[in-house]
Amino acid sequence: MLGSRSEAERFSRLLVHVRWALPLIVLVLAAGHQGVLSLLLRAAPPVWHPLVQFAVYGFTGIVVAWIGLGWIQRAVERQRRAEGELREAYGRLERTNAELQALHELGRQIADAEDVQQLLAIAARMPIRLLGARGTSVVGFRKESGRAELEITWGLPEAAVVAIRRSLDGGLPAERCRSCRPLTARLTDACPLLTPVSEARCVPGVRQVVCLPLHHGQDRFGVVVAYLEGETPPPQDRVHLLNILATELSAGLEGVRLRSRQMATLYALDRVTQERHDLEQLLDRALAATVSGSGADCGAILLTGDGAGSWQVRAQQGLGDDLHAPDWLLALRVAGEACGAAEPVIAGDWRSGDRMRSFAGVALRAEGQVLGALFLGAGRPGVFVPGAARLLSALAHQIALAVRNVQLYSRLRQLAVLEERFRLSRELHDGLAQTLGSLGLQTDRVQRLLADQRTGEARQALLELRGAIAEAYAEVREATEGLRITTERAGGFLDALREYLEVFGSRTGIAVELASEAGAVALPTDTAAQLLRIAQEALTNVRRHARARRVSVRLAARDGAVELAIADDGVGFDPGLSEGRRHLGLATMRERARALGGQFTIATSPGQGSVVTVRVPSR
């Protein structure tokens, strides 16, 4: 485009010069023409003069016309090339604008995402929108086991999902994908993420993959795998844009997972404070859970002593036994400041100490009384920031309540009971409470309609009110039936699951099929309870959202693990679209599976139904 422009400029300047010199050129050419003609006429006999004149004028006209037409042809060709390049540039501009709009939309979705499931769905859709991929998968790397794990797929048929899962379950080391540098592969490269899909022959034409790394600092914790047709590499500019989005997505995932870790810390702390221990054991375990969940390197729980300014060190981790050491002096000073402050005392980048770079102190308050202080410290900056004040206050409140009530509990609930309480609370808040609020508003509306003698509209409003009451009744029935079914009986988990499926089918009219390859497998009580709650949550989503006619539930046990798969023939859904309650259910199921050290995968496409798969250790 620049070369064409400079050539056009040169041609324009040439025309300007020729225009000013044209009179002289015409005179010189006319004089030359007449001179040549005069010479030829003198040399030729008079009888040949007409023929000579015709030949000279004809030749001159042909030459002038040839040269003129050549100039016109070159000018037209230059204009045609310029127009073609302009159209091509305009097309590129349109494509770039579309890509920028897609990037803006994806960036907005990443910023608005509230849970891991939404972010994983965005990650799975990105290559389809920007690379035209046939399908995608997101594979995460588990530090605990060193294994790669399938998080979500998009656009891939079930056979491909099964093939990928089989490859990963076969023992694919996470390090192989974590250290992969080309991040691309063809069929000849024996890629463990591409070869199974090719061998399954369920996605025709797929011959290469492009992986987008998900990073936390320098650590790669997952990849987004795009399955592409043919062997022509995708445009590098689009791959670069996707890598930029992957960086934003990584930050979003880390933020969401940080919030999840914070909630997990609260749950773990709540569980610890409800177990039967004496005060020393309780505070030791509470401090260990708090230090681990907050990312701190050390910490202490200090209770107020008998005298003013005196402390009782009831639990400490990583601070040593010398109370006159700099770290302890800092901890005691921060604890004193925290007890006199309304908010936690936080330093995100403290440079005055030898070892401590980030610390936080928060008072332990219960019933308006200061019982002591919680101190947390880290040797790296940025571990504690002002935004963590609410979490620290919640942690301190939990510990303070435990200190206050440790002697009042004779028997504490197990983790499954605690989580069930949270589940029921969410169910009532998100379902029944909102329905009852809506019923109140509709009742007021019916009263107004009747007062205005608008009986037709009042009758229609009463029909809507009846439907809302039926939905509220279904919510209550579902919650109470879920509480009534337990795995602690003869037959264990399988009989409890069968009973719940029968109740679900009879209540909803959805055909439910149970296929068990697990026999009478004995599961730990906690594992069985969590699996049953996952099944209940998945079937609740089916009833509310899927518009399904059939549900297939498969239970299998092999290689020391139990796999529960729940598939429906409903409308499917886009996991990235915000439908609050359903995403809350997906996030809850994922958290339950992770709490058991298991895997949670959802495979879905709009119009293709959904398959929820949970695989957990059987011991």
C-alpha cells in the first residue's frame, strides 16, 4: 500500500512537469515531424508525395496513440491495484474491528465472572471465536498429585471427551504439558491431548492443536487446548491476542480461586472450631488452618492476660520460642495495636524488619469483649492487603467464638452436616425466600386489582400466584426429602441414591435410569454424603433448567475410585452465561468434589444436553 502511494505521487509529479513543458514538447515534436516529412518529400518523386505524407502521418499517429494508450493503461492498472489494496485494507480493518469487539466482550466477561466455572467456560469459548477451532478443552495441573486433569470441554462430542479423560486418567504427568514450549502439536507429534481425539475419529479433519498457557507468575497451572482442522498454522496475530486474553483469564482465575481458598479457610476453620478438643488443641488447629488458608508463613493466637498489656501465647506457628526475638516483638506490638483498633492492622510491604515483609493483626472479639488477638506474618510482600480486612475479621470472629464457647459444646457436627446446613440455607435463600417475597408482591397486586374491580386481571394474577405457590411447595418438598435421605443405613450410598432417584422421578415426571457397575461398594460416610448431595444438586439443576425428558445416572467403581455421571437430554446450556442459581450449584458441586480430592467435569453444548461427571477416591 505504501509502495503504491509513492508510485502514484511520483506519477502525479511527473504529470505536473509534463503539463508545464507540454507546449514546448508539442512544438519540438511538430518541428521534428515537419523536418522529417520535408526531408522525405525532397528525396521522393512528386508522384510519391501523397503516399509519403500518409505513411508519415499514419506512423506518427500510431506512435502517439500507442504511447498515450500505454500511459492510460498504466494509470488504470495503478488505480485498479490501489482500489484492490484499499478494499483489502478495509477488509483487514473490518476483521480487526470484529476481533477488537470480541476481545472487549471477552475481557468484560472475564471481569464480570463470579466463579471458576464461568471463567473456564470463557476460556473454552475463546479459541472457537477467534481461531475457528472445532472444539476446545481446558486442562489443569494438580500440584498435589502431579497429574493433568480435564476441567471442561466445549464443542467436542462425548466420544472425544471420553477419549481425553481416558488419556489423562492413564497417568499423563502434568509436567509434560507444563514444560511444553512449542504449545502446538500435529498428529505426528504424538500429543497426548490430540492423539486420543484423532484415534476416536469423532471430530473429522482435526489434525493439530494449539495450547494457550494459563500462568500464575512463572508457574503454568493449566492450558486451553484448541483443536484445529488441517495442518496450516493459525495466524500468529490471533494466537498472540489469545495469549493476551489467556493472561487476563489467568489473573481472573487466580482471583476467583483466591476467594474460593478464603471461603475454604472459613469452612475449615468453622469445622475445626466445632470439633471436640480442649482449648490448646482447638487453637493450634485453628491457627494451622488460618495460616495455611491465608498464605502466611507464621502466626500466633494471643489471649489477654490478667494484667494490662499482658499476653498468654496459646498457639504459635513459625515464630520460634524466643519471645524477645524481633518477630515476636513485632507480633506483640501489632497485637496490642489491633486490640485498640476498630479494623485489622495490615502492612502489605513492610521494610523495617529483618524477615517479615507483610503482616496483619486483628482483635478477637466476642459479645463486645476483646479476648485477644490473631497475628499473621509472611516473608514476602503483598500477602496481606487492605482488601483482606473483612476476611481477617471473619476469621478472628470464628476463633473468638470458639474460645468463648469451647466448653459449651459436648458433641459437634461433622463436616457433612455443616455443609448440608450451608446448602439448605442457600436453597431457602435463593429459592423459597425469593418465592415467598414474590408471593407477597403478587398478593398485594391482586388486592389492588380487586379494589379497582379489574376481576379479569385479578383472575389471571391468581393463576400466576397458584403457580408460584406450587413452585414454593416443590422447593420445600425437595429440601425436606434431601434432608430425610441418608447414607448411614443398610445398603449405603447405592440404596440412598436409588431411593432419591425414585422420589425425583415420581415428583417431576422425568424418566430416570440408574446403571450401577459399582455393586455394593463401601464408601466412607463423608464421601457417600457428598456424592449424594452432588447428585441432588445436579438433578435440581435438571428440574429447574434443562427441560429434559430423561436422565441417565451411571455409577462405576474401578482403580480405587468411584465415578458418578449424570446425563440429561435437555436443552444444554452455555456455562458462561450468568444464571445465578445454576452457577452457584455448579460451583458447589465442584467444591464438594475437590474437598474429597476428586475431579469434577461438565460437558455441555446448547441443544445437546449436559453430562456432569464426578470421580472421587473410594477410600
